[in-house]
Amino acid sequence: KGEIYSDGILILGDGAEVEAQIEVGTLIVRGGSLRGNVVARQLIEIHAEGAVRGDITAPQIDIDKGSVFEGKCTMISPPEEPVSSSSSELPIE
């Protein structure tokens, strides 16, 4: 119970019972139960054995047949890739 913040991947497995506000790079719910709102910068997957009760927000969302999802689903644009200050272009003189 609480808050989870990470730039990485959070995987919930069978038997997991989580009550939290979550902000991660990717969330994969393979099983267990999650209660709380989720913001993922890349992807949310809810597999058939998983249950999510709360609002989810991500650029890509995959909800399997047989899973449980109760909440609001918002798909956002993926984050912009940072522009490199070094360029492969050569100046023309």
C-alpha cells in the first residue's frame, strides 16, 4: 500500500495484491490484483490472470481477454525522444 515510482518495468505476478498509485516506464500485470491509478510512459499489459481496479494512462495498452479491468483508460502520445545535440550532418561550404 502506498506509491511506486520507477523508470523501469514493474511486473506483478500470481498472488500479488497491490494497493498503490503507480508511475512507471512499463507495467505488466501477469496475475494478482492491483488497486490504484497507473501512469506508464511506455506500456501497460494486463494478462488474463490479472485484475486492475483504477484508472490507467499510457501510450500503449494491452488488455487480454479474461482479465479484469475496472476504471478509466486514457491513451496518450509516447514521450518525445530527446534530440541529440551532436548531428550527423556536415556543414556545406
